[in-house]
Amino acid sequence: MNLVAIVGRPNVGKSTLFNRLVGTRKAIVDETAGVTRDRHYGRCEWCGTEFSVVDTGGFTVNSDDIFEEEIRKQVMIAIEECDLVLFLTEVGTGITDFDAEIAKILRRSKKPVVLAVNKVDTSDRMYDTYEFNALGLGEPWCIASATGSGTGDLLDEIVRLLPKESVAEEDNADLPHYAIVGKPNVGKSSLTNALLGEERNIVTPLAGTTRDSISSHYNKFGHEFILVDTAGVRRKSKVREDLEFYSVLRSIKAIEESDICILMVDATTGIEAQDMSIFNLIARNRKGCVVVVNKWDLVEDKSANTMKEYTEGIKARLAPFNDIPIIFTSVLNKQRILDVLNAANRVYSNYSRRIPTSELNEVMLPEVENYPPPAWKGKYIKIKYITQLPTKFPAFAFFCNLPQYIRDPYKRYLENKLRSHYDFTGCTMEIYLRKK
């Protein structure tokens, strides 16, 4: 998936524009310059094209502020890593020295650049935008990110300039992509090496040895897929090195581009907040998931019920989406390695399952009749027809007379009934209600 980086000097409205593009209030917005220090990631969809957006901190040069020095480094990395740069300036101040400095870097970067002038909220201000042609980055786009004015035309231009993602280029484009993800030092590279049967990736006791996402073609034991070993995803407060930021960016891209994510957890520490962040990223991207509890040999005082109790503890943390295979391994001892493969293949089979519409109606309409949606304000809701949507992940549309009156508990009932009739273990599911 293409990545768009929003760059610019402090306080030109990057976070406001980011929030508008991704449709959430994810980034903090304030009149004080320099509020954004971390990077925010989100997804934008426009005219059938999806891309990821990264909101960077404000770019400054020759500053004594240690945060601004770090922000500048990370903006440089974002520019290098992304597919298109959205350079945001502000009409009120005109071209500043910072703007000229950023423009100089962007002209050298050879990346497609879209220049936008923000805070153009009156027609008079449009005349002040012509001076931005002097930056040498083409005609500026006039927008007001706070109100959304001009953002549609801006998005049209971004979609036009984004590199077309060619699927036909690769011979293995039809193969499933499995990404091994997790915190640093949980054994991701060791698992890759164990599966491939060779020392493909460097393994050390130091966290953060793997800096890049490494793809390998696996074709053994009747299984064929692309295996991606990613760098560990750390908490943002721990991301100090430039290389570390590269790793996090590429891990996120690997999750977005995969079909199934193998989430590795350290058995000695259990599921921590960082594991939950990665799991939420997998669920948000609607990918299939297998949880692998590694280093099981290091857990002391094991009894007959230890594995069962551990499994129940993990499922409680992952609720409500906890219909997920959980495999206990010791990669070092090659213990239950093939179980991981079998679980991933089963999840991929569920992920790509397609149910004929006639069969779906035959199975689900009696379930709806047995327990119809609760009446709302004296109105009775009648579900008449069900079909599976042509998405990569399992998604179903229920057509009814009053979709606006069906609440979340009943949607969960429908999902549970679908799961009881069909095996969707390891897959997130979306239920859509449509007007008949």
C-alpha cells in the first residue's frame, strides 16, 4: 500500500489535515507550535484508492531544541520511505526560511511532491498563494484543512500522482503473504530460520537485530507462501534511533500488505501492552491472525493445566475478537513449528472462504426467524436477504427494512451464528446492514 507523508514547518495545520484525511481526531491539534512530536499513522480512501498517511512533527533547522532535532531526523526518514510527499505551507505567513529549506530538500528527493497552501478560507486569500510558485514545486493547491475546503481536489491530485501498485509484476502475487510480527527479541527471525531450514536472518540476543522486513518464498511440505520476517514494533517512546523508525514504518507496511499475521508473544512475560497494540493494528487492518507463544520451554512450574490457563488468559485479553488459534512453541528446540504453519494455512483458508448466497440464506434466515431483531419504538425489523461481499476479508451484508434500528448486540449475535455454522477462526468479520 502506498504511503503519503505530510511534512511542513511547525503550526501550519498538518495534524488538522491528517485528521481530516483519515476521518478521526487521532492527532492532537493546538495553536501552540510543536505539539506533534510522534508520528501518527492512518489510512485514507479516496475514489476507490487506499493509501496510508503519516503525520510528522514540524520541520525546523539550526534549532537548540532536542525534540526539534529529532523531529527533523524523522521527517527526513519519512520523506525517504514514503511514495509521495504532501508539503503543507500556510498562506498567512507566506514563504519562510523553513519553507525554502524544506523545498530545497524535496526538490532533491526525486519523490512526487504535492504542494498545498493551508488556511485559505476566503477568496481574497487565494491571490496571496501565487508567491508559493517560487518554491519550484509546481502550482500550489489552496485548502482550508479546518473546514475541508479544497481537500477533495487535493486528494484527486494525490491519487493521480501515487505510483500504481502493480500486482501482475510478481510471479508470486497470487501466493498468500504471512507476516511474522511482534515485539523485538521474541524470536521472529529464529522462527523464520527454523521454517526455512537455513540461517537466512541474523539472530542475536540483542533486541532490534533485524532492521528490515525480509521476504522469503516458502515451498515445503505441501505449503507455498511468501514469509515476511519484520523488525520488532516498539512503543513510540522507545523509538530513539533513526534505523528504529525505519523498522517500525516497514513493519506497519508489512502488516498492511500481508494476508495472515503470525503474532509472536514471549511466554515468560505474557501479553503486554505492546503486544496488544500490534494485535489492534492487525485487527484494524482486518488481517487473519495466529498467536504464537514462544519460549514455552523457559516457563517454570508447568502443570497439566498451565497451557489451558495461559490460553484462557490470552483470550480474555484479546476479547471480543478471540476466536484465534494459539500455538505454544519453543523455536530454539524446534518444538511445534509445523503446528504454526498448519494453523496459518487454516486461517488463510478461512480468510479466503466464499459462501454461495443461496446457502447463506438457507442457513442464516432460520437463525434470524428463531431470534429476530428486537422491535424498536414499536417498529418491527425484518431481515430478508443475506449475501457475502466481494472483499478480501469475510464481510456480510444483511438487507432489511429498518437497518438503522439494529443495535450492536444483535450484530454480535449474527456474527456468532455465522461463526457457529462456518469456520472463520483467526479472521475478523464485518457485518453490514443495508436497506432493502
